[in-house]
Amino acid sequence: MILLHHDKEYLKYCKQVITEFVETQLNLSLNKKTQISKLNNGIDFLGFRSILLKSGKVIRLLRGQAKVKMKHKLKLLGKLKQNNIVDEEFINKRLTAYKGYLCHANCYKLFKTYSKKNGL
């Protein structure tokens, strides 16, 4: 969950209320990643980095570690295809899943480059 507000003190209050609710009603606790930070630092969420530009536009980029994982998985898919270990349907399902994930960010060229490089 991401909560945005212009007043840092209000965000601290919200965090306290959410923490109390989670602990008393759900018997859970917030993890150590829970933080209050400035929006211009960007938001790291679900494998993407969302950055607010001075113009007010928000761009979403693929996080560095997610790029590395994608590169390795596409390389593995290329090897599996080359050695005829998996069929074309399996490859297409995996590529479609990646395209669906990556359509939420500005990284289509990156995906095309990695796919082409691995013969997919």
C-alpha cells in the first residue's frame, strides 16, 4: 500500500493508526520496509520505480534487480528453446506474461532487446 500526502506529520499519524489496527485487529505487524519518505526520491513498489518529475508527470521504470532477473530468465528460455526442451506454447506463455508485466512501465525496448538477443 502506498499512502501519499503533503504533510509529513499527518503521514506519521496515519502510520500510527494503521499500525495499531494491524496489530490489534489482524494480529500482524508492519515490516521494516514501512517508511515515510519524500516523493521526489521515487517509490519502489512491485518491481517498479515510480518517479515524480518536476512537470508533475510520473514515470515508471523497471527496478534494477527486476531487470537482472528478467535478463536471466529470458536467457534460460532461449537455451530451453534452442535445446528443444520446451515447446513453442510454453515460450509464448512466458513471453506474454512478461509483456503483461512490463506494459506498466517505460521498458518495451529493453524487453525487445533481451528477447531478440536470446532468440525469442
